[in-house]
Amino acid sequence: MSIMSSIEAFNEAFNPEIELLPTRDGRVRANLPRVGREILVQGSQFNADVKVTPADLASLCEEVRRAMAPGVALMDEALNAITQTEPDKQPSS
């Protein structure tokens, strides 16, 4: 799966969405609302020097982490609650 198709799948589940911004020279940039940055997610087909950098990918990872953090915290609390409850007692036969 490409980065752009992964972002599209991510956008189906999370708000605010990551906005993909295509350019005339084939580059695609992404506006990351949670980290407040714009990154490159696809290089230019006309200029081989324009490439996605590790910093771009790190910013994308941080965007996703921030989007998922509330859900992960909720899951952690639910799992903690399960471990604190008493197991249901089975009736003896």
C-alpha cells in the first residue's frame, strides 16, 4: 500500500483529515493538522532530487500518533478495568 492510499484509509477513520495537495510537477504534499506541518509524500516525476525525507515520514508518524493517542488511552483504561473486575462465578453442577 502506498503512503497516499494509506493516508486516504486513515482519513476515513479520523478527523481532522490529512489533506493531500497535488502539484503540477507531480509532487504530492500533505497538510498535517495535528502537528501543524506540511510534508512531501510523493516526489516529483520531473526532478529526481525532490524526494520524501525521513523528517517527512517522522512528522507523518507523529501526526498518526497524536490522532490515535485518545483511543489508545481509552483502550488502556478499559483493559485495566477488566483486570480489576472479579471473574464471573460459574454455577457448580
